[in-house]
Amino acid sequence: MRIDAMESKKAVPDAQTLALLALAWLMADGPRAERFLALTGLSPAMLRTAIGNPAVLAAVLDHLASHEPDLLACADAIACTPAALVDARARLTA
């Protein structure tokens, strides 16, 4: 591989990092955050306590994957592809 090709290739963050970035994006928007909490049954306190739990992080990505407009918007906001978010969900549950 050429050096210039290696420099232009972005490293994909690990699954947990992508999920945390997605969660931060989700929670930064009031209506999206309220919808996420209502649909998952999580409270802000529960979320804070379980933030490192792979199942909870996978639930964040499941939530985004179930609503394509949010999946696309999140991927754009955190500079990754929608496929990377879906793949991160699979890696968290493997």
C-alpha cells in the first residue's frame, strides 16, 4: 500500500467509542433523547449507571438503526458511515 493511500485511510473507532459518540449525539437533542428514553424504558440515572455496558450501548445503536433518518443524521454528525454504526452494534453483541 502506498503511503499517501495509508494517510488518507481513516481509522474506524472501536465499537464502544462509536456507540458512546452516538449516545452523546442522541442525548444532545431533547426530543430525540426523550423518545429514546421512552422507547427503551431507561431513565437518565439508569443510563449513567450502565454507560459501559455493551448491551446498553448496543441498544443505543439498535434504536438508531430502527429509525433511518436518525441513523443517517447521527452518522453524518459523528463522521462515520451508517454501516459502521450497524457493524458496531454487531461487534458489541458478539
